[in-house]
Amino acid sequence: MARPKIALIGAGQIGGTLAHLAAIKELGDVVLFDISEGTPEGKALDIAESGPSEGFDAKMSGTQSYEDIAGADVCIVTAGVPRKPGMSRDDLLGINLKVMKSVGEGIRDHAPNAFVICITNPLDAMVWALREFSGLPHEKVCGMAGVLDSARFRHFLAEEFQVSMRDVTAFVLGGHGDTMVPLTRYSTVAGIPLPDLVKMGWTTQEKLDAIVQRTRDGGAEIVGLLKTGSAFYAPATSAIEMAEAFLKDQKRVLPCAAYVDGALGLKGMYVGVPTVIGAGGVEKVIDIKMTKDEQAMFDNSVSAVQGLVDACKGIDSSLA
Ligand code: APR
């Protein structure tokens, strides 16, 4: 049986890391697409040349032509510009919306059966626009943010509790921005919810609040350190986790920017929610019940996302 085909639209920092991870994990043959001539070809060749040492046979190629993504099973989109220090993700909206139009049309024309994972920021608005431009079924287009935000939260919690990251679960809802909602009630160490750990004296509420804030600012912290771009190792790893869930029909329960119509009181919009990802794409949105405070934070996040979607409609009248 032929290997699955993975198309990576955007061969920058995240795109290159995605290709390397997909190769090492032998998830499939990889096509890197980018408008920058030589970049996808160079990265593909460099990664292919790591094959003998790493021991993979997956094929790597680079292209500037959408025809080469034909028949892709998975498309992961990172095309666009990342932020620089002092910029918010929302500052990228105008430029990246234009990029989503060309990428969406490329996927529509050449890989309409793919499971599409968008990473380009501002995430929730870009995944919505990408879905509109591509016309693919909603369950086959989603955005990577929740896995990354939860991973950051889990990392900080594991450091605080001095336990393995594997034993920490975390739950982050809402848009991928300053308004994201890390839900402490649903985050645990080996099943023990964080509020109980505070009561047990493992940490203090102040420390927990600081970790929640650091999670919200997780992307900006890295932009501030790198100065020339944004995070790429953890974002790529998170998207690969989602792609693997689809390709292997794992039915993973993962938070992602999914189309929600009915659940959580939402009517037809993309925002970060817990989902089940399997061979059908986003197979289910989990309709959790929130407390009053959590609901207020979530509503605030939803309005921020809605504001960005409205701004997209203002920029491109075909979306209105
Ligand atoms: N089509 C295809 N590729 C494009 C297009 C386009 N229309 N426009 C830009 N690109 C390519 C660039 O040539 C570049 O190689 O997208 C790539 C983006 O790579 P980087 O600048 O290295 O950015 P990266 O760190 O990978 O982040 C990409 O993900 O997390 C988000 O905010 C981040 O929106 C940004 C995206």
C-alpha cells in the first residue's frame, strides 16, 4: 500500500520542522510547498539526506506548484508571516488573509479530500477563512492551537509539581490569543484536579494563577526571546499529533480550533474546543458544561474571535 501523502503549505520554520517530524515518524511522503523558490526544495533534500542515519524511506520533495499536492491526505498550512516582538497575532490579519485565499483555492483545486490543519495566525479567524476559501467540509478543516496551549500549560505545571509531563493533563479552551481559557478544574496531575492540589498544599492559588497567565503569554514569551520570529518546535509537534490522530484513526481527544454549530451554545463558528480526531477528521465536538466564571471567560474569547472574523469580512467582501 502506498504511503499517505502529506502536503505542507509553507516551508518556513514550522513547515521545515513539520517535514522533519513527519519523516522521522514515517507518517507518509512529504511535499513541501512554498512561494519562496529553493526553500522547500532545499529543506526537502536536507531532510531526505537524514534518512540513512535516521532510517526512514519516506519521500521528501519541494515545489512551487499546487499541482504537486494533488491527492494529499493531509495538508498542514503555515504559509504567511509570523509575528515580531511587540506584535500581537491579530496584527497579522490583513497579510495572512490574502495568503489563506491562495492556499484555500490551491487546496480546493488539488487536494479536496485532505484533512486540513491550519497553523497560520491569527489562528481562529484564519482557519475560518481557509475553510471558506477552500469550500471543504467543516469537519475536514481545523486549526492547531489547543494542543500547543495545553502542552505549554502541562510543561509549566510539570515543572511546578516536579512530576513527569506525561502525568499532567491540561485543558485550554477558546481562541488562540490573549483571551484563551486555561481550565484549571479540568486540568490534572494523574487525574487529581488542580484546585484539589491547591487544597492539598502542592501549590498555591497565586502560583497557579501565574502559570495560567504564563500559558496565555506563552507565544509572546518565545517571540520576545527569539526576536526574529515565533515558536516552531512545539507548534510543529502539536500539529503532527493531530495529523497522526487522523492518519491512524486514533480517536484522540484533543483541543483544536473546530467548527462548532450547536455545542457550547455556539452557532456556526471556529474556536478552540475539545474534539475527537479520527479518520473522519474532527469527528466530534465535546459539549462540556462550564461554571459561570468559565463561561464568562469563554464568551469573552468567542467575541474576540468573532471580531477578527468580522474584520476579515470587512477586508475581503467575498467572505461577507
Ligand atoms: N503561499 C505559500 N507560502 C507562503 C505564502 C503563500 N502565499 N506566503 C508566505 N509563504 C511562506 C513564506 O515564504 C515562508 O517560507 O510561508 C513561510 C512562513 O514561514 P516563517 O516565516 O518561517 O513562519 P513560521 O514560523 O513557520 O510561522 C508560520 O504559523 O504560528 C504561525 O504566526 C505564525 O502565521 C505564522 C505561521
